[in-house]
Amino acid sequence: MKKSLSVCVLLLALPQASWADNQINDDLIVRGSECVGQDCVLGENFSFETLRLKENNTRLRFVDTSNTGSFPSVDWELVANDSNNGGRNRFSVENVDTDRELFTLEDGAPSYSLYVNDNGHVGLGTQDPQKRLHLTSENSPAIRIEQTGSGGFPNVSWDIQANEDGLSIAYNGELRLRLDSNGNLNLSGSVSASSIAPGTVPDYVFRDGYALMPLPQVRSFIETHGHLPEVPPAAQIERNGLNMTQMQLLLLKKVEELTLHTLAQQRQIDALQAHLQTRQGR
């Protein structure tokens, strides 16, 4: 009877001992794989993992106990899947102190959804990013830049999309700019230039003392060179391209010079008409 009672006491004590906390005041070295969690079993079949977390609510939390000076003390947590019914299958990095989800990968995301290579290039959809940011998609890859309006500002979005036809920029879903693959530019709106240096706008043409080229010299220049004075020839534009701001200012200058020539001609016409009327009145 005494022996049976001792066995019963031992059996009652075993479950309590298995659930008790154990504090190890020295290094703990596990030579092999380790399973942690409520659903780990004897004979756990490990693959290549060294550490396995196994239960229906897996979390790995980093608790920083710093409490002096300006030492960082934020607690972080790696979260695998939501804990509620119908929640997301996801892997996240969360700030425990602020309860913010900072980084998340959801199940179903395509291969190489986020890839950073050894050059620091970031690939979205590719494992071989060629630029600092490289985005790929099967059809018309696009990015969105959005102002959410949460800070009291209007909610707006800009979409940049590219495909074999060209590149387009849309504002709140409305096309604003399109650069076709053949080089043609389509713009919904006007173009303004702000890089105009003081004194370059050719109103100086109308100032006293401006040396306006006489029309005979203009004619001689055109006959010799095949283009207007100061205007670059076609071959130069085809070779080097065209600065639109400079060309617009130059064309304005030529229009103003033409206006001066026209006014001078009008004065001559008026003088001739007055002279003719005088002769006819005799």
C-alpha cells in the first residue's frame, strides 16, 4: 500500500514539473535543431531549420529593457499570420510599443516581390534589379504616388505607367502627360519656363540705340547661309538638339525685329502717300 501511494505521488508531481519554469544561469548550447511551442512533439521531423516555432499563434518578440539615458528601448515583434478567424496569412515586423505594423509580406505575393541585391539595388518582381529601383510586371508596370489627405491636405494621386506604347503620367486618374515610344510628347496643359536669366527677354530690341540689322544685310545673310542671322542652321539642330527656351526667346527677338522693320516701312509708306497727295493737290 505504501509503495502504491508513493507511485501516485510521483505521477501527480511529473506534470507539474514539466510545466514549471526553468532558469538556466549559464550558457545553453543545443547541438541540433530546436522546436519551441505548444504543438512540438517528441520525434519532431526537422528539415534544415535550426529553430522551429510551432503552435497556432507564433510570435517572436524582442524586449529591450533599457531604461536609462537615451538608450534605445523600443520592443519589436516578428509576427506570422493573424490570430483571428479569417485573418491574413502574412509575415510582419511590428513595433510593439506603438502597435504599428511596419513591414508585411502576404501569402500569395509573387516571387521576388521585394529583392535587394549586393549593389543595394531594389527589385520589385525581379531578382536581377539593374537600377536603384527596378520594377517589373507582365503588363504595363506602374507606380502610384499618393497624398492620403490624413494630414488635412487634399487626397491626390499620381500614377506613372509604362509599356510598349510609351510612358504616361496621370493625376487622379486623368492623363496629364504621355511620352510615346517613337519620341512624340503629348501634354495636357501648358509648359512654363522658370530658368530665364534676367536681361535675356528681348524687349531690349525696342530700346533706343539698338543696332537693327538693315534689310539688305538680312537678305544678303539669308542668300549666303540659308537661314536667319543668329538662328542655328538645320544641320546643327539635327545634330545637337534644340533648347526650347532659348529658341522661343530667339524667335521672339526676330518677331520684334520684324515689327521694327514693318513700322519703318509703314513710316515710308505714310510719307510717300503724303507726298503723293501733295503732288496731286497742285
